[in-house]
Amino acid sequence: MRIALAQINTVVGDITGNTAKVLDALSGGARAGAELVVFPELTLTGYPPENLLGRAQFVMDNREALARVASACEDVAAIVGFADRAEGALRNAAALCYDGRVQAVYHKRHLPNYGAFDEKRYFEPGHELEVVSFGGLRIAMTICEDVWMPDVVAQAACAGADLVVNISASPLHAGKGAERVAVLRSRAADNGVWLAYCNLVGGQDELVFDGRSVVFSPEGEVMARATGFAEDLLLADVGGMPRGAPGVVPLAPLAPIVSGTEEVYSALVLGLGDYVRKNGFTDVVLGLSGGIDSALVAAIATDALGAAHVHGVIMPSRYSSPGSIEDALALATNLGIEVMELSIEPAFSAMLDTLQPVFEGRESDVTEENLQARVRGMLLMALSNKFGWLVLSTGNKSEISVGYSTLYGDMVGGIAPLKDVFKTRVWELARWRNRDAEIIPASTMAKPPSAELRQNQTDQDALPPYDELDAILAAYVVDELSPEEIVAHGHDEDTVKRVCRMVDLAEYKRRQGPLGIRVTTKAFGRDRRMPVTNRYRG
């Protein structure tokens, strides 16, 4: 039997638009000779719908959309994800549709409730296995987490399933692609079944879904693989259908595997592009400091939206070095983006004059540094208001972790693309972006990081070297080790205590900052949720 995996990019809440995508993919699958077209998890609602599921009309609308899809399944069948209300409970469901109606429904049995997931808040688990006969095969329907647990596929195989179909909305973190393939290969080979895995693709707020749908043979061999980070209609012959059948579209070669730094960069591009477009923006604006963070964000934005839709602003002060301005201008030229220069000196001087009577007799400190950042933030927000551009915040995870950032200053913005990217990885991503040509100037890559808010300032005046800092942050924030455990791994005790205290005290800042694209297993906000008022320091 020929199947098609419709790896589509849905929008949460856009039931009408999502349904149109389903109907279009159904037609495409039928033209390619597919008997069955498979769609991702919660296709009709988009994933994750979160508290929209509490609205009765929303659930009814998605059920009505399922009926429209079923009525279109005359010449081709479909497995579609939707939100079902059954026996008084809301369930994450998959429907098999053919002959113009819903023939069978499966309810997700394993509801993830960790990291980015909180499905137990919204859904009740299913308990029944659903194995149906179609196209000469016995097909078991499963949903996302079900395939990560060995029991469901094993039970399906014992029930005589030839093909296990898994519809999924599996968000990416670095390395997730390889981890997922290993699990799916094991499920197919250990149970001697065909396994077809259809994953969602696209950005939804912080989350990025990477697609990379795949079909495994009963021996665990990859028979078909969709492209990553883009929509695709993946065709596969399962159960022994002759590949040269008359009138059948030839199968595409296996899509290449994307991993490592390229995987993370691809996720950032997709996540930013979809966040901008799905929220009704066309253009973005960001400050260009001449530093590595703003340079990388500008490159990601250009790749996501096109150079014509990215606007850079150089905002020099009395402390800005000529080299930084030159680097920012060179970057803008290399990317082909618009750049404008707005000096913050008149506004900064006016604010110092206004505050002089109450600050008289006090030394300059971080207050004056933050004033500069806040002037820049006001200018960016003014451009956003006037031209309808979305402001991009350029802070990275290292800075945001320890609060090395200014509220209402460099933290302003609609999204922070690097919020889940440590500084050491920022350099890795920049080097990868420069792999074919120098886009980010070499001088930007080489110079010591600096906020340039006072004379001869560098980040290491306030922070440990980034190699050391990021290792401590990964242990404390991502791995959730205690300070004592981190010290036992060979780090200096005073440095560890200082860094951990900075992380704890900066929680109030992170709560007020923009969301960011998730590329690790412990992103601030989505995965790591700590109380702001918190005296525990263990």
C-alpha cells in the first residue's frame, strides 16, 4: 500500500486554515497514488492549543472540521489529529476517515507532562488499542508519546498490526533528531512492524517542530524520510507494494540528515520566521552594536524573512568604539539589510541633566549604564510603533541567566531569538553561518564581548570567562545540579556560588522579558519555571 505523510505547518486556533491545508494535502496524496494520507498530532486545532481547549465552541469547531475532512475522503483515506470529547472527557485523538465518514477513533494513551508538555492539564488518557483493517493491512494508530513507550507498539504487534502509524507534534531540542530516530528504529525492529511517523513542522511561540517524518521497515531500515524544517509530502510503499506500479509517482530519495550546529540554526530560522508571520508582522527591527549577538540575530532574521524585511539600527554613544560602528555597517552591507544611525547622545545627555540635581554628589554606576540601554530600547520601540516592525531582542542565554541585561533596555522586544542559546554556542552558530563566505565580520568574531556602556568595558569585568560561565550555567540551569555538585565537578567554589546566586536573583527579570525560541531541554519559561519570590539557595 502506498501512504503519504503530510508534514504540514499548522497554526494554533486557525481551524479553517488548518482544514484547508489538510484538504489540499489529501488531493496531493491522491494524485501521487496514495491510498492513505497521514497528518500530524492535533492537526485541526494546531499544537499546543493550551487553554483554547477550555472553550466548548473551539472543540465543537474542530469536530465540525473533522466532519468536513471525512466527507472529502472518498478516493483516499486519512488519519487526522483532533481534539475529541468522549464520555465527558477531552481527549487527544486520531481519526481514520474513508468512504466519506469517520471509521475509527483512537485516544492517546500516554500524556507527556514534563518539560515543554503539560497535556495532563487538558486531556484524559485513552486506554484502548485501535487496530483497523485497511488496504490489505492491519493498521494501529498511535499518537506521539505512545511510540516512545515500548508497551503500545508491542501490544499492537501482538494484536496483529502490520503497520503502526504515529501522528506527532514533537518539538525540537538540540540532538532530538538522532534521539528520535534511534527510538523509532528500535520500535519497528523489536516488534517486526512497519512504522510510519508523521511529525508536525513549524514554529509555535517558543516551540519549533522540525518535521523529519520517516517510515521504517520491520527490519528497522529507513525506507523514506521527509525534509527537515519545511513542509513536505512524503510518499512510502509499505507492505510490499511494487514500486513500479503503473501511474504511480516515483518515490523521492531520502532527505539529508541535519544535525549539530546546522540543526540548531535551522530551528532558529524557522522559529523566528513563523513567529513573525503567524503574528501578523512582515518586518523586524533590531539594534546593531557591532557585537556577535546582534550580528547573529540579524543573520538569522535575514535568512528567515529576507533582507528587505530586516532593519538594523546603529545607536552610538560617547562610549561606542569606531570599530564597533564599522563592524555594524559591514554586517549590514554583507546581509543587504537597511541600516540607520540614531545617536543616543542627545537623549542620554538630557536625562543626565534632568537627574543631576537628585544624583549630585554620587558616583556614576550601573544607573548611568542602564540609562543608555533604555534610551536605545525607547528608540527601537518608537520605530516599531511608527512602522509596524517587530523588535528583536538580541540577548543570549548566558546573559539572561545571570541578569546581565537591562529591563526596559536591551531586553525590550517581541521575541529574543537567542534566549535559549548560550554564548559559547553563539560563536559556534556564527562560524557555521560564515562557512561559505564572511557575513559576520571577522573583527566582530574576534573582539572581547562588551556592552560599551562605560570606557574600556568588557563582559568579563562582571562575569567569568564564557567557557567557564556556560559550563556552570549548563550544570545549574539545564542539569539542575546543586552548587555543591557543580563544585565537585572541578569548578571554583566562589565562582559557582556567585553565578548560581546571580541566576536566582534574575528570575524577576526573565519573567518580564520576551519569549525566546526553545532549542534545549530546559528553556526559561517553557521548561524551567521558578518562583520569583524564592529564598531557597540550596
